[in-house]
Amino acid sequence: MSTDKLRVMISSRCKPYQTEAGALFPLDRLRQNIQKTLNETELLGQPLFECWINEQEPAKPATLDVWDECTKECGAPIS
């Protein structure tokens, strides 16, 4: 039996984070790793999540704000 997956969005335009020690921590790779982990997660042998991140999406038109674009992508009605 197939069920709908939970759609998860991880969005941020922040690339590296500078630690207190001055090292750069790559947030884009962190988002990619979280996405991979979520997409591989199963419950009773069925995929549980469909995760998308902004790194893999083309630039959106400026006709809607970020919130409207995200709700549109998740299939929610835009008010």
C-alpha cells in the first residue's frame, strides 16, 4: 500500500557559517545531508518524506514573496 509522503522544505540562502574559531561551516552541505537522510527514511518499508532544498531549485520570479512561494511549492492555498 502506497501512501503520500510528508513534504519537507529546508530553505535558506545562507552558505557558510563562521564559527567562533574562524572556521567556515558549510550550511549548504548540511542542508543536502539532512535532505538525503530524510528522503531515505522509511516507515514500514515505505518512504516517509519528500524533502526539497533551495539549492536544487531554480530562482523564482519576484511576483510572490518568499512565504507565498513556499506555500505554493507545498501545495497550500495562497491567501
